[in-house]
Amino acid sequence: MNEMPGDDRRLPPALADVARVEFDYADGDGIDFEPYDAFDTAGETTGWLRQWTGNPELDGGAYRLFGQDGTGGLAALWYGRPGRPLAEQPVVFMGSEGECGVVAGNLSDFLWVLADGIGPLESVLYDEHEALPNLQLTELAERHATTPRRPARDILTEARTEFPTFTDAIDALCR
């Protein structure tokens, strides 16, 4: 696994704004996502990765955990592009039942996925995604995004095409 340069645990401004959004999933039609107001610590991240994979030798330095779904699956920025800034790293999701995948190629694209009403869990669990645009998240994406707005399904396809081996690489770490 690649290590993030330094150990900066400050949320980028876009994720800090996402953390202030109230995600309502009670009716089953919303996004099942609970954003954190800070990244998990390096120790928490390593402990989680070791538990999730069953591999006590792993280090979580390549991930910045920033939210979870209602079952405890975690969303993270993954250091998949060495030397690039944190906001340019892919967003990934690792679910409580072992499901995982790339959600977006960068933080900006992740904002557009959220604006389409699709969260990290939904993007990994389902192949078909019906856009349910969220005005508050659209406005947030318009303020922070550096990439053009595109449908979530296009963003997901692009990210999975760019990082086709992510899921297999994670599976290979599992014991």
C-alpha cells in the first residue's frame, strides 16, 4: 500500500462542508451516509483495515476515512495516485459485509455523485443508479467541484475504468 505524504488529518474544505449536511435515510429513499467531521486517526485507520481484512500486517496509511453508512461500511480517500494532492485521490468504499469498490476518481467527482443522490454504499452495491438530485448537495458541489458536472453513472464508470484492479487488490490483502 502507498503511504500518504505527511500525516495531514485535516478535512479538505469540501469534506468539511459535506460533514455539516444532514443525511436522512430514515425513509429509505435518501443516501445512507454519515460523514465525519474529521478523518479517523492513523491508529484507528490501521486498526480498522487490519480488522476488515483479517491481516494484522497491514498499515492504513494509504487511506483517510471520512464517513460511514448505517452498517459501519467506510468511505475513504485512497492514496491511489502517488504524489498528487489529497483532493485528487480516488474515493473508495469498503462495506461491512466485504463489498468494496471505487466510488469516484477524486473528491470533486464524489461531490457530483452525492449531488445525484447516490452515496458510497449505493454506488458499490448497485449497478443501476437512479439519480435523485439533492439541491443542498448540488449547491455544495457547485461551490467546491473542480470537475464538470456529469451523471453519477458516468463518474462511477470512469473511476472503475481508471482503477480496475482496486477490488482485486483489496481481496488479495484479506486473510
